[in-house]
Amino acid sequence: MKTHKGAMSNARAWNTYMQHKTQQASSANSSTGSSTDAGHAVGYASRHKAVWKAVGGLPITWLVQLLLATGVQFHVGRVFYSSAYYSLKRRRPNMAVLVALGTTAAYVYSIIAMVLAAVQTVSSSHVYFESCALIITFVCSGIITHYKVLNLY
């Protein structure tokens, strides 16, 4: 693939410019402790990262996901829990067991990851609350669609 000579020089010039701005910003931040216009990209990230933290240094998005997923997990998902309980009681596991087991595992893992992230200062863990909610929502919508097709709902 051939590239235009001017495009390559423009890309190099842009990379050089960004490296220069980043170096200026890091030297300005280290000497004054604040961000300047020269390092707007670096300063913007450092200024706005603290806004999105909540109690215990946890991201607000994690807490919102926890609240929303808890409602889905235990209100909408109670159908799966009761069906899984009675199917296991009869020793005839069905799909509800898989849904309940999978979503509960993701939900519990996410809570443990949140607790560890709150206790430790540096944590690179992820939460999977959205997976719990989406799995339950998709399976419920599939069941409703199935019943609508059969004219039972």
C-alpha cells in the first residue's frame, strides 16, 4: 500500500507535536502540581478522573450498575430462582438452573471485585453486573416472544 509523502510527513509532524505537548504538560504538572493549556489532553483526564469516583474510591458507574442489576437479579430473576429450586428438588435440572447459576456467579464475582477494589488502593478488576442484567433480560424477552408466537401470553 502506497502512502502519500505529504500524509506521512503530516503524521510525523502530528506525533512530534503531541509528544512535545505531553512533555510540556508533564513537566508543568510536576513543577506546579496543576495542569496547563499546553497539556490539555493530559490535564483533562487527570482533572475529571476524580469526579467519577464515589465512596471508597469506587467508580460511580459500578455503583449504578450494582443498583440496577440488583433489581433485575432479584425481582425479574426470581422466576428463574424458583424454577431452578423446584427443578433441582425434583432432580430434573432445566434452563433456569443455568441462568440462575450463571447470573449469580457473575453477580457475586462483581460484588467481591467491588469490595476488593474498595479495600485495595490499586485494583484492575472488572465488574459484570451488566452481564447479569442482560442475560436475564434477554432470556425473559425470548420466553415472552415464544409465548406470543404460541398465542399464550
